[in-house]
Amino acid sequence: MLKLELHQAGPIALNVQLHCAQGELLALVGPSGSGKTSVLRAIAGLLDVEQGRVELGDAVWLDTERGVKVPAERRPVGMVFQHYALFPHLSALDNVRLALPRGADGRSGKDAAHRLLQDMQLDGLAARRPHQLSGGQRQRVALARALARSPGVLLLDEAFAAVDQPTRQALYDELIKLRERVGVPIVMVTHDLREARLLADRMCIIEAGQTLQDGPPEQLMSRPRNARVAALVGLRDIHAGVFHKAGPGQARLRWGDGQAGLDLRTADKGRLDDGTPVRWVIAGEHVQVHLRPPEGPNAVACTLERSRSLGEITTIECRLQNAPHALLHLELTTRYARQLALAPGSPLFLQLAPQGIHIMPVKNP
């Protein structure tokens, strides 16, 4: 397992704690300048930090308290960058051979490099230089080169951001196969939430060099720790409300300012007092869209404000009839949106699953 703890005040502020198990893929997600790439560089030994500890299994790579610092060239790390970082004057084969451990030269090194290129579906392209390869092929060479070191950990820094969508999907498939073969911790930096949700076992949200929350993607999307995490994982609708107790294990959430609005049924986890102002979110998978009033709790009437089709996905904006200040943005499959014959001004009914409502405390200024 990879474990690290990094602390420093500047020039890049860091207050990061995270871990990544063998065979696990951890995605670091956050805004530009949040320190994600600095974390990768610290793992690889390319960035000095004031205080910290980095260990892989029983091997300690960094322990500032004990004065331990293993240099980058002695850390078994494979790293893949957004812009490939290949040597332009070398062939694909020689780019991979250069990364092989010392002693793997001659015929054995050439054979090992060929096998790595074959694993990356690059058989027959070994003699080509980077400018003769497509973006996806160059990134496969970069992956093969990262694996040439037999790494104990694989680091991906926006590795798929520079290629088109079809190529990116093919690289996703290659990464999924790769995980099954190598079984090492993989830490990936990405700005793409869809990419993180598709590939990662766990996500870590980082902002201003600090870890805000980590866990499985579905957990972070459904139960963010606070409103800032909710915004960083792409939840557009962060609502105000007032929490009221309503019997053992039950609660009533007043959607609005306590005067106007409507009531929703939710669970009482025993952490809030009656009448507490809160913020709350609900992930789209916990909201159902109907043309007629559905049976069951938390059915609310609304009007479709606008819709926008983006290929297979259609986004819709709904305004609640009993709380006109409240909006919900949802994603539907375009096929389902067409079946509903949605048009601006159409009446709709939304049903919010009580267990999907996630209530967050309001930070006092």
C-alpha cells in the first residue's frame, strides 16, 4: 500500500494525507493550482517538502523527521504525463528501452521493450519516432515506458487530456486491462469528473493543497462532507433548508427559508437539533422524472425551464411550483427526454428518494 502525508506552508502549500492500496486506482480531483501534480511529484521524489512521509509497503521513501529521503532515480515509480514527454529523436522502441533497469541491454532489453509495446497494441510501430505516431499511440508508448521500470506505483498526470474522445475511450480500456496485469497502486490526477467516476476506486478532493474528502466516487457524489466538496464534485444544486425532527429516525426537511417552501421526508441521524438551518444536496440518480403525480413520498410539481441536448445526454432545468426560487438541474438520456416530449413550460413531477437527500451543516462565519 502507498501511504503519504505531506505538510508545508509554501511556496506550494500542502496539507495532504492519503493512501492507495495494491491494485487500487485513486483519482486526485480539484481545481487548477490545488496541488494535485505537486502530490505526484512528491511521491516520485521530484519535489522536496518541509515535512512528510511517503512509504510503499515496508519501504520508506521519505521521512523528514528521521532524515530519510530516497532519491527519485531509486524509487520504482512509473510516471505518465499529459504531453507524453517522449524523446523526439528516438524510436518508440528506444524510448521504452531507455527506461529499462540497468542490465537489461542488448537482445534481452530489445525483447523486453518489444513485449511492452505489444502489450500496448503497438506491434509493428516500434521503429517510428514520436512525430510519426498519433496522440493515442504516443500515450501508449509513454505507458509502456512507465511500465519498463517494473514500478511499484504508477502515476498518471492528466494522462488522457491531450487526446480526442474516441482515443481517450480506447486508452481507458487499455488502463482497465493494465490494472488487471500489474496490480500496483495507481494515482491519477484529472480535472474530468466523468473520467474519475469511470476509472477510480476512490476519489480524493484537493483544494488549496488540502485534502477535503476521500472515498468511493459514489459516496462523494451522494454524501459530500460540505457544500464546497459538493461543488467540486459537480453538484450544481446546493439547497438551503431547515431540519425538523419528525419521530424516531424520521425527519422533515423544509426546502426553503423556513417560511416559504415545501416539506420533504428524510432520515434523522441524530446529529442535528430541531429547527437547524442546513444545506442539502441530492445526486441525480436519486431523482425520478414523471409526467404524472407519482405515488410515494417527496413528489414535487415543477415546470421545465429549459433543456439542452448534448449527444446521448440531455440536461434539464426544473423550477418548483410551490417554491419558485428553487431550481433542480438533472441529466437524462436523450432517448428518455424525447419519450417525455419535453418542451419549455412543460409540467413535470419529480420524486426525491428520502435516502438520497444528504444534509450538510452550515458553517458559521
